[in-house]
Amino acid sequence: MSAQDTVSFGFETVTPDEKVDRVKGVFRSVASKYDVMNDFMSVGIHRLWKHDTMTRLNPQPGEAHLDVAGGTGELARSFLRRADAAGQRRGDTRKATAIVCDINDAMLEAGKARPDTAEWGERLNWVCADGTALPYPDRSFDALTISFGIRNFADRVAGLREFKRVLKPGGRLAVLEFTEMTAPLLQKAYDTYSFNVIPKVGEIVTGDRDSYQYLVESIRQFPDQETFKAEVEGTGFSNVTVTNFSGGIAALHFGWAI
Ligand code: SAM
């Protein structure tokens, strides 16, 4: 098997098809406890990162939003809330719409069952699909987000190309992902925490240690901020910027489809 035929699944090397299957297994297993575990693992800080991501995205009335690897739909609901608030401020009654697209139906079902989902009715849709083969025509969306999803892709660049294809000219891309801390000493402390604590907490809360072991390993396998920025630029996005959150534990890559 040549190197091009393989990808990383955490610290293991597997075929792209095997990665897709095993990633599905991970998120099927954690789906019902996913939101609770997110708060546990990040002490709620992931909410601040998502809040800042949405501020940067600046949702507008009437816009179409696609949240790829959207899981339980947190960013999509936030997009709709922000777009409505912007509309109210300006007396613009156009309604934004959002689609949560995820490869895993268990994550989508957990999102649909949330109490804060029903209020959005037909403005919020849920679609089971692979982010590297999106079931939408070219130039369909004004804004596309992906948070903590792209490191799970078997082919990141194929995903970024799809994002560019489905965004309208002038559309915004926001990729939020765990990255590399800017201070090496802090990175060491963070690694100690993530490798020793997260799989154990995952086991206690969800009964599944292996899935959380994969999650921490996959974070370490993700490229650093500058390398990923070059990938985003390489797929045709313009004015790509990087914003580090919490010393680089996570970073927002923001770009324009022009
Ligand atoms: N975006 C959500 C959030 O920030 O809470 C969920 C993030 S969760 C860590 C990663 C999600 O990526 C899972 O719901 C998983 O099913 C989804 N995923 C993984 N590979 C995918 C792919 N190739 N296409 C679409 N979704 C994928």
C-alpha cells in the first residue's frame, strides 16, 4: 500500500474508507452524550470560541447557511438567532435559513431532539451527507461553517474544494478546529491533560474510552495553523486569516470565496 492510499485515524494509519467507517462509529457511539461531554472537556470554553466564530461570520437576514459536520446543530441555531437579531436592528424581515449536514445520522437525531431546535421549524434542515461530496449545486450558500469536523475527514482538501464550490461568490468560510498552542510549554501541559484526563472522563460519561482516545489523537495529527491556512488558500479561498483562541488550543480559519 502506498503512502497516498493511507490516512491517519488518530495515531493509526488506515485506508480512507476505513477512516470514514471508523469516524462514523466514533460519533455514533458518543452522539447521545456529545453536548454534555463537550462542556465537560472544554469547561464550556468551546461556547466562547463558537460565539467569536459567529461574530466574525456576521450572519445577515435572508442568508443561506450550511454547517458541515454540524453534529447537533449548535452553529446553525446560532446563525439563525444572529441573523434574526441583525434583521430586527435594521427592520429587515427576510428570514435566514440553515442546513446542518453531517455524515452521522445519530448526531443529527440528537440535534433534532434538542429543545432549542423546534422553534426554527422549516428554516433549519438536517441532511445526512459526507462533507467531501455535498449534495448541493454550485454557488448555493452565503456562509459555510465547520467546527471540530474537518480533522475527521479522510480527505481535507476534497472537503475544502467542495466548500468553495457550494459557496456563492463573496461567500464566507469559517473553519474552527483544535490546533497547536503558541507556547510549547503550555502545549505540553495541555497534552498531559488531554491524553490523561479526556479518555478517562469519556469512559465515565459515555462508557466509551476508545472514541475519546481517537479524539485526542486526531487533534495531535491535525496540521499547525500556517500549514492549514496554506491548504485553505490552495483551494481558492481569498484573504484567509487565522485567529487563535485560548493560546491556540483552537483556531478559526476565515476566508472568502471570491
Ligand atoms: N460541529 C459540531 C460541534 O462543533 O459541536 C460537531 C463536531 S463533532 C466533534 C465532529 C462531527 O463531524 C461529527 O458529528 C461527525 O459525525 C462529523 N463528521 C465526521 N466526518 C464527516 C464527514 N466526512 N462529513 C460530514 N460530517 C463528518
